Amino acid sequence: MARTRAAVRGRDQELTALRTALAPDGGRLIVLTGPAGIGRTALLDRVARLLAADGARVLPLRLGTGPDGGGDPYALAVLVRAVRERFEQLQESGLSEALSAVAQLRDARGRERGGWTPAVVAALDGLFETVGRRERVALLVDDAHAVAEPAPVLSAARRAGCLVVATCEEGAERGPGLAELLTDADRVMTIGPLADDVALSLVRRAAGARLDESVVTALRTALGPLLGNPGTVLGTLDALRRSGRLVTFEGRLCLSDPAEPVALPADHPLLRRASALGGTAVRLLGAVALLDGLDLDALPPLADILEADPVDCGRGLDLLIEAGVLTAGPDGRISCRCPALAATAAGRFRARRGTALHAALAERLLAGHRRSGGVDPVVLADHVARGGSTVALDDGTVRQLLSMGAAAEQEEPERATLWYSAALRRLPPTGPEHARTLCRLLLLVVRTGRYELLREPLTRYAEHGCAEESVDEIRLAAILLALHSGVPPAERAVRELLDAPFPGRGPTSFSEWWFDRRLAPDPRRHPATDGDTVAGAGAGAGAGAGAGAGAGAGAGAGTQAGAEPRGWAEVTAEAGALTGGEAEPPAGGKASVGGGAGAVDRAGAGARCGTAGGDGTRGGAGRSDLLSAALCGDVAACERVWRSSGGAAPSPELDRLRQAALVADMADVARLVIGADYRVPETGVLGAYHRVVRGYADADWTRAMSAVRELELSPAEDTLARHAARLLAVDMCAARGDFGQATRWLTAATRAPRLAVLRTWARVGLAARKGDDGQAVRVALLAGPRLRRAGLRTGLSILLSRALRIAVLGDDHAGAAELLAEIELLPHEHHVDAQESLLLARGLVHRDPECAREATDLIRERGDLPALMESCLAVARFAPDPRPWLREAHALATRCGAAALLERVREVTRERGVPAPRARGRRDALAVTEQRIIELIGEGLTNRQIALRLRLSEKTVENYLTRLFARTGCRSRVELAAASLTGRLARTPT
């Protein structure tokens, strides 16, 4: 990794300690140690500038860089060149003779008294005494570890009264010469890592463009403990740029594929250090990276795979740990120092080598277990699970995987998920055990977020079909995978499952709802299965030739005629079979799924799970119906199912469910419907879109817009979530005054009916931010009745409430009255959000502050900060004391960076004749430069004159003024200066 020089940041403590150490008169030897890339050279450069400012002569030496290389073990050649380069600056009498004496003796190889002949010692003493005869001399030596014997030269300089500051790499090979230097030093200082915020500020400065927050997050995650190493973080950023991973999108520098891991540069010091340890160490590092960690029980078989001696492998691991390349956990598990190191080490091997390596280890561990036992079953199961389908397992081992998975579900769900997945791929797809294991796997995938494990069961279904009782689980697996990945399945049979209509929800299919298109327009038969599977005739989308029958998706996705599609009820119930759960016998005595001991009756399971759980979450059948209703945006069905499953209405949970359905936040929908079992994903389409929604509602718009860009740059297709994110981006960009970008986002968003309310809401906001309040109100009045008649009522009260706030701000009393009438037509008795909208509408139209306060309290409780910001601004128009309303609106607009709304706050402030609100907290204090600009404005200087006085560009002064206007509420330079004179602007405390 090329050496990266940067300004010293975050090293105040080290600089203070160095100043103290160098203060005494006489010779001093200070050694700075730290890992490669920590900033030793930058710190040494800073010391050079400080010493030069104090009047010292600085003589820099960079060891190990000259043509002499290993032939200059004492750095004499480097010293001679450095003095010759500064010969004219030194201008000391006798310097030429002293330098010639050292040059003539620089090839000395005597080993008397540590390698020095008396002549060399005398020549060095004479040189340094001559150089420092009139002024104090500072010898600054970089990379002292690069030569075999650095101590003699540096000690000679100290004896002559010079200040000597040397750096050496921590972890470099400690020969006798380096050990002698550290022993002789007056002080050894260790340079530690930078604080994370300082390291990330270096990244932002080095990026050369506005860096998206997702890049910062990715670097933090990938580098882990190495984030505080400036050389590492800057080198990694440069490697991302050179590889094309950094792209400019919407004015930000973003990662082109956020899901792809961030890797260290190939020439990083840790990788060089591993290479220096030999081929066995390099292969071990690659194996640990590919295996995502190594248990010591697997070392003997791994040595066999690597064709290396086990003792050598053990020694190699010790050396890698000692070199800081690998780490050992408390349980003895060996891992790479950070994920970025693992990504680079694994990337040097062939694609998919990790699965092959796991498989090879699993085969050897299995063979050893069969011969003599003694193999840790957890280690064996882990490698079997990650080894793919190539590992041959007998029935007993498969049963063992199932048993271990059942035992690990509560304490180690991640492992249990992998083990069930490994067992499932070995079970006959038409057997009852396959159906039960698939149920269990689905529940665990929802808990752990490992949706990628559903790909293999779907592929096997496309190739081999499945039993009748598994079709609905297969369809649910396909829906979950498509929701979280945003990528349609490749297999036609699975696409046909997604093309099947939602049960009981009309002709709309999941694929049309999520991808806005059918995935397999030409109906075809599903793959042939044996006699236990669904019969193709009468069940499939069309008859087809071939042995057996197809699981048709066109008519209920393979369910029997007249049967209810199986959903979360059956999945939850059947899963109990693997953990000893038993279902009550069905009232009607219907046939069980698998037959035999432990089989769970489908009808009984549905009845048992149809009630609310003890924790207040919906039961199985209720969950399935709620998910279906929420997916379709059917508010009435949501409420009906919620009530039938024991839920209270109105309730905050039901209102949150409706709000999540409005913006298509399916991660929140699933969390509310499924309950604590569902893990909101951190990655993927749903994870990114959930961050958009939460960031928007929390007024963290930087985070929200970063997630919008992440969605746009992901390889996923245009899903409902991506279109909804674009509509939220419309509102954020418009509020920030970027109307061109807001319009582009609106154009890119789909016009699908499912998002009609959200799209109209965004259009209304965009028109208002542009200053056309009348157009915003007209759009809402035109669209509101149409949406209501079309049954698209989810979020309609929020849309109308926004338009009414805009009408009040624009003094459009007639429009506000019409909007109130529309809101009153909506059902309110069981809708907290509709009650909130009605309260606010009546409070604004009738100018009732108490009614408006009650409504804003509900908005605040709901956590919709942008709506709260707009509401406070509208109430401030007529409240007896508008100041608290304006302060809250101003604080929220400042938090969002909403320049357009800050301008509306200033308008209302002037209209009501009250002091301009200002941001509180740390931002109260004006920076020194801001104070100086205000003072110069008071003196009557123009922007250009201020720029010349402060040595800034005129554009920078204008940017300062723009920020000052936004923060203070002032509209002009004169008003800003007047506010400063009257004491209304906070000053930096002294």
C-alpha cells in the first residue's frame, strides 16, 4: 500500500508530549513507534515544522530509501546525502572535511565494540559537532527499522547535543540494532489509533466530493479496529476509487454495489507481513478468510487439505496471530483481524472456493468421526451446513442435524437455521419430513434474516416439485426472498407461484404488486413430481404432458379445489413437530399432513393458531390474513382481521400497521404482524427502505437520502419499495430547496394505484415548497374524492391534512374549509391517524389553539417529525403566543436541513413580529470565522472585502452568510449586524 501523507489531525496529545520531551537543552533521543499507516511520517513532518518555527536546523533522514539498500546497515550513505543536499544551508566552516571523513569510512564493516571502529565514531562525532556548532540541530529520522543498525548514528547525534526524533514500525522484525535503539532512547512514545470521528473526517476530506454516509458506514464495518489507522482508511478509499467501486450519484460519492464487501488494498502491510511468513501462512490466511473463522479442532484436516504438516500449520497460525493478521477469540476460534482483510484474502482464491473448502473439511471430519469419534459435533455440523450438497450424508447424520437444530433454536438460532437448511437439501422433497423441516426453516429465517438460504429449496422445487402440503410454504419462501432481495426468481415454476393471485384479494398477484409486472406471462406446467404431489389436472394453470403432476400456480398455487391456501398458521403449527409440539385433534377429523407419530393436523393447527398469542401478537391464521391484507393495502380487511384475532381497535399497533402499509414499509408491517419473531433486516431491499422511512420520520434526512441512493445503486429491480423511496425523496429534496432533483425523483416513481395516495402527497408537498400553495390545494381537492371513491383510503387523511396545513399557511380559507369537509367524510371512530387529522383540521380552520395542540401531541406521539414541523408552522399563524410553535418548527427544519421550510418559518416570524427563533445546543455558539464576518459587516465591508481581509474566497463568505441566515432567521446583512449588536446572536464562549 503506497504511503499516504496527510495533514496531522487528532494528534494534539502526542504533539504536546513531544514538545515537552524536546524542551530541555542538550541532546535528546525520542523514538515514535506505531503500526504501518498510523501516521508516523505525518507526525514527524509536523514536528519538523514546529522545530523550524522555533529556530532549530532540521536535518531529515528517510532510511531504507537510497540505492545502497541492504549494503548500508548503519545508514551512513543516507546521512552523507542528506548533509550534502543541505550543504549551502548549513554553511559551517570545516563541514566539508568532516563530511568527507564520514564518506570515506561509510563502507566500514568492523564489528569492534558493536560494529564501530574508533575512526567511524570520531568521524561521526566531528560531523555532528560541526553541524550543530552555532545553532541547535534536529535530526528527524523516518523508518529507523529499515536499516540493521540505526542506533550508532542516532546516538552519535545525541552525544553532539542534537535533538533526535526517530520513527519505527511497531511489529517490524526486532533485530539487535532496533532493540539497542529502543533501549538507548530517552523516551519511547507509542502512536495509537485515531478516534473514529477524526479518521472519518480524513476520509471525507480525501474523497474530493461529498461522501455518502453509506460509504462511511461500510468503511467502519469493514475496517473495524483498523478504522483508526489513517494509512489503512485512506488506502482503502483509494482502492475503492481505483476499482470503480466509488461512483458519483446525485451529487454524492457512493458505493456502486453496497452489498459487495469492502476489501483492503492488495499491498496492505498486514498482507505483506503474511506473505513474508511464507507460503503456508498465506494459505492459512486464505483458508481462515474463506471459512469465516477456524476452530482448532479443524486444524488437522485443514493441514491435510493444504498438504502441509500440522505442526507447521500450528506454528503458522501462531506467527499470523503474533503479527496482528489473525486474532484468537476467548473460545479459541481464529478469525481475520477485520472483515476487509478477510475479503482481500478470500478474493485471491477461486470463486466459490469457500464452499468447497467447507465440504472437504466436512468429509475429513466425518471420516474421522466414523473411525474413532471424538469430533466436536458442532464443528462438524457447521462445516456440513456450509459445504453445500456435495457432502454425502447418511440418514443418521441427517437426523442428527435435525435434532441439533431443534435443540439450538432458542439459544443459537443462526446455527439452527444453517443446520436445518443442510438437512432439508438431503430430504426427499415429496416426503412429510421435508414439509415439517421447511416450516421450521421458514420460521428461523424470519428470526435470523438469512433469506438467502431460501434460494436452494426454491431451486429444488423447480427441478423436482414438492408434496402438496409444501406448496404454500414454497410460495411463502418465494415471497420472502423476493421481498428482501428485490430480485425475481430465475426459475419459471417459482415465478408462476408469485404470479398467482393473493388469496381472497382479487386478481392482483404478488409479482404485480411488488415488481409491477407478471414474471411468467406464459402459463406452463410445474416440474413433474411423484404420486404424492399435487395432481396437475384440475390444480395447475394448464394441463401438460409428462410423468406425474405439476404444482400449478395459475389456480391457487397448487392447492386442492376448494381448500384454503396454507399460510402462517400451518407454518407455525407444523414447525412444532420437530420440537415436540403437539396439536389438538381437529374437530372434523381431517387427514394429517405426514401421518404417523408426531404429525400435526392442518385444520387443528389453524384453529389453535387463529387466536392472539399471549404476547399480544396475532396468531398464525391472523398473521397470514393480516400480511395479505397489508400487502394489498386493504385497510378494512386489516382492521377486520385484527379484531377477529383479539386485537383492540383503535390501538397504536393497528395505526402503525396502517402507516407502514401507506408507505409500503413491509419490514415494519412484518414486525407488527409477526411480532417479536421477526427480525427487521439490516441489509437488502427491505432493510434499506426501512432506513428510508425511519430516517424520514425521525428528521434524519441525511440517513434517509443515503438509504434512497443505496436502493437506487443496488442490483435489485424496480420494486414497490424503490418507488416509494423515490416519493419520500421528492419531499426531502423539495423541502431542502432542490426542486429540480425533486422533480426527477417524481418522474422516476411509478404511477401504480398502490402508491397513488403517497404520490399525490409528494406532489402536494412539491408544489407548496415551490411557493405555489394554490396548486397544492387544488391537487389535493381534485385527488381526494377520487381516491376515496376508489377505496384507496390508507393515508388519505394524512394527505388531506397536509394540504389543509398548506391552505392555512397560504391564507386560503375556502380551500381549508373544503379540505376539512373531505376529512370529515372519512371514518374516524377507529382510526387514530384520522382522529388526529380531524382534530388538527378543525383546530386550524376554526383557529382553536387547544384543539391544534391536542392534535400535535398525537403527531408527536406517532413520531412523524416532518408532519409535526408543518403543523407547528401552521398553528403559529394564529396562536396567541407563536414563539414556542416557531421554535419547534425552526428546530425541526434545521435538523432536516429543510431550507424551503426555514424560509416559511422566517416569513411567519416577520408576520407575527416576534424575535427570530434560533437553533439550540452546540450550534448556538457562532464559530470564530462567523463572528468575524458579522463584525466586518458591521464595519460596512462588502463580501469581496471580507474575503480579502480573512483570506477566504468570496464564495466561501457567501456560504457562511447563507448558513448564518438559515440559523438566525435574519434576511439580510444589515439585519444580521443589527441582531449581533442587540445581543440576539450567541457568541463562542471564551
